[in-house]
Amino acid sequence: MSARVLVLNCGSSSVKYRLLEPDTGRLFAVGLVERIGEDIGRIIHRVPAGVEHVEDRRIVDHSAAVDAVIEAFTTHGPDLDDGIVAVGHRAVHGGDRFTTPTVVDDDVIAAIDDLAPLAPLHNPAVATGMRAARKAFPGLPHVAVFDTAFHHDMPPRASTYAVPRHWRTEFGIHRYGFHGTSHGYVARRTAEVLGRAVEDVNTIVLHLGNGASACAVAGGRSIDTSMGFTPLPGLVMGTRSGDVDPALPEYLQRVGGLDPADVIRELNSKSGLFALAGVADVREVTSRALAGDPDAELALDVYCYRIRCYVGAYYAALGRVDAISFTAGVGENSAVVREQALAGLEPLGIVVDRARNTADGRDARVISPDGARVAVLVVPTDEELEIARQTLTVVQADRPVPDQAPLPRSGGRD
């Protein structure tokens, strides 16, 4: 029997999970606990070729969500005692301390908590999920796989902010980047689809979900990415603003009496599409825009324009672009966003074939015309498979946890 890994992906209001064999990709169960902390949550548990089990009930926090995951396996199967060798956790922000998959212990969880100001929507949920999972599976190794790790070796010209030296050295201020597990997986999968070695392919990966980021990948290595010190900057997202003038908090404090901390919270949770159109879901924004809602039309235009600008910037950064790959919930499912985001880039060799773009399909596929200078693809991401593979690699290596570098002293609070 091949080794199995349970992967937990704790988001700000959800826990996605999978039980799978990393070596083969074979899936034994997949599920989602969503709407955590709301009046009514939902638990969805599915086994291959089986019935999808759905239950609506209140899920008060992420600890309760992990309990719900275990309950779903107990009730609907399969048996979690059968062949499972480890639990893999998606961790959003590892700072400078965590640059490789890391075995989880109390100190690691404390460090993830300490880094929470850098990823306030995710790191607290990750730490809570890890504590609950370690309590539920005390005899198994737990491994954290960090979104920031893929970007760790970005060239200094891309990762360095032009800020005072002591900010950079004392407080660890630089571009970290996020969605690295997805960007790395999609870049490799893109090369496979094109029948080329990943070392020979330059790709712009567009991870478009409720959170969204672009990444310039040269030969499988991140050389630039749109998110920065935190997940806030870059593309317009569901509730995050993306790029704004950094003087906004001080200005709004001066003219409106707003607390700068409240401004940052609203830039994270009440901005983006939600601020422009009143809804954060791209599907609803698109539907309203096509029906003539002017707010939704503007929101969609701003959203796609920002993507297009980053594509142009990363084309310049890479020098040669072989592929552009759309991934994640919006990137994989919105033909409208894919078409509008790349509209007008034909002089750069970037063309979307409308029939291919709108055709149904769940597998990785090319949506540019045959012979296009730049291949445009839709590549479903599989962060859970990537996390499982990295987790198994750590477990099979059977080596002690490496010494970690010290955390920035302030944790980014100032």
C-alpha cells in the first residue's frame, strides 16, 4: 500500500482537505468546511465515485472545523487509520524563517502566530488548524508547506524595497510573495502540457481566486510576483484592494479621523471587487456587468486592467515569454476574465482563441490559436497534491528539523 497524506488547507473562513497518495496522485476523499464563524456553515465530504455528503450547521471556529473534518471521515469514510503517514498543512506566510517544508512543533506554530500581522486573514487560521490537527493525530508527523517559500530566491532587484536599510535589516521588510505552492505547480504543469522541460520555459502564472497574484517564472524559478511584504498589494482581489498609494492610511487619518489600523483592515476585507461592485464573487460581478450594471462594469474593467498591466510588466521582466497560464477558481472558470485580461496584447504575440476559451473542460488545455508566439493556457492548480508531495519528501527523509533563522524582531507590526 502506498503512503497516504491528509492535507489541510486552512483559509480565512474555510478548511479544504484531501486524503491522497502523493506518489500516484490517487484521491481517497476530498472535502470542504466553509462559512466558518457565520450563522450557518457547510461541510461537504466526497469520496471518488461516491455520494457527496453535505451538512449545514454552525462551525464556530477553525478548531471546530478540523473536528468536523474528522467526524466526516468517521461517518462517511475512508478510515483515517488506513495507511496515513503524515498530515500536510498549507501555511501562508513563513517570513524569512521558513523557506522549506518544515516539521511542525510548538515552536513552529508559535512562530506562525507571531507572523500573523503579515497575513492577518490566514496565519491565525493556519495556527489554530495545526493545533487542532496535532491534538487529533498526535502520533503522526505534521509538516508545514509555506506559500512564501517558492519566492525565497527571487533576485534582489525584485525582492528589495527602496526603504531605509534598518527597516530591511532589523524588521525584515522586503517582498515575500504568496501562492508559491500554486505558482510552482502550475509552472511545472505548463511545461508538461507544452511537452518541454520546465527549465526551458518562461511562464507568467495568473493565480486568480478570491486572493489573486501574478508571478513571473523563469525556468521554474520565481523572479517576481505581485504580492509583497503581505498578501495585500498587486492585483485587485475579492476583498483586497491590491496596489494603492502607501500614504493612504496617514491621509485618511488626517482628513477623516480614521485609525490607520482600521484602514489596513478595510483594504484587506472591504475593498477590491466588494468595494467597487458590492459583491466579492467574480461570477456575480460578471453577471451584473453583462446585464449592464455600471458599478459591476467598472469593477470588471479595473480587475482585468490590473491583470493586463502585470502581464506587460512581467513580459518585460522575463524578456521572453513562452506561456501565460490562468489558474485557481476565477482563472480556471471565467472565460470572460481570461479574454478581457489579455485583450489588446496581440502585438506581443498574446492571443486568445474565443472558441477554445469558452469550450468546457476541466483538464489543462491551450486556449491560444495554433502557432501563437505565446501559448495561453488554463491549468488547474493542485496545491493539495503539491503539499502532499512535499510533506512526504520531508517524512521519508527522516531527518531532524533544520535550525531556523531568527524572526524579524517586530514581526512587521510597525
